[in-house]
Amino acid sequence: MLYASEGLTFGHQPNALGLRSDGKFTNIRISVKKRRHISASSDWKIMQRFTQLSVFYPVEGYDRPMRVLLQKVLSAEVRVGDETIGSTDRGYLLFLGVMEGDTEEQASWLAEKVTKLRLFPGSDGTINDQSILDVAGGILVVSQFTLAGRTEKGNRPDYSRAAPPAIAETLYESFVASLRSLGVKSVETGRFGASMEVALINDGPVTLVLDR
């Protein structure tokens, strides 16, 4: 993930630092004020040390994280036509969006994060005290490329950030396998690439967006 601070200015100045990604110059141009050091590593993450603490903002067009939309549910199911192909009782409904350039490391990290989140009350009523593993809850995972959608320009969503289907399906399956290997009691899924109907009863309601 690439960030720029308030100490950086953007534009197309001749003396700006141009970043190269996948053999192409990006449209990001950076000039630096009051810097001690700035360098770009091979994966184009910028390591920065400034004289003062700065507020950081994502650089538009570079930040393409794998994304999970998590809903805590009392029940959820997914249907293709008249067939129910996946369901869960108490637990999570997860919509997974895979972006171009995402990796198995991101899928593994997100799966572990999902299992560690404390969103269930404890036996004494303490809120946000137990994880999905603690309560032996289930998870229903549905692929959702529309999480890559952008709506800044015009009224038609732009899904160009989404990973190609073959890559997205591989990472989707990797994410599901990671959840199972981490000990989730039941992990069911939708059907990748299919037109699906999803029904749920949100518990709370609780909805979170997780990025990596």
C-alpha cells in the first residue's frame, strides 16, 4: 500500500520523483519538502522519515487491497436458481472482493483476522469478548467482485480494479481453505462467477469492511 503525507505535494513538476510499477510509469509525481530521507524499495513502497509527525493519506489509483465485507448473522444462505448451495446459522457472512495484484499472503492474513475478531458477547454478557472460534460459529463466503467498484466518476460503477476471474477464483479458494485450516467449525460457499441470491438476518446489526 502506498501512502503520501502532508509533507508531500503532488503534480507533474519536472523535479518530482516518478514511480514505476510493472514496467510502466504511474501518474503519481511527488516532490518532497523538509525530508531527511526518502527511498523506494523494489515493491515501490516508500519508506519515509520526516522532521515532524504527518498525517498520511492513500494515493489514489495505487491502493488496491483485497477486501472483505463481514456481516455478523443469525443465519444466512445463498441460492443459485431454486437450489440452496451454502448456508450458515450463527456466525459470519463474508463477501470477498479480489483486486488485481492481490496475493495469497493477503488472503491468508484476512482469513486469520476474521477468525480472531471479537464480535460475540462473553458468557457474562461482556460485549465483543469472543471470536468465531470461541462460539463455534459458521461462515458463509460469497465471491463479490463488485467490491472493486469505483463511483468517483460518472454514475456507472468502474470494476476495472477487480482481478481477472481465473486469478480471483484461485485466491477466493485460498481464502476459504485458510478459514478451514484455522479451525472454523463450518465454512460454506457460494458459487464463483454465478448469479446468486443471498438472504441473511444480520445480528446487531454488525457490518465491517476489512482490507489488506
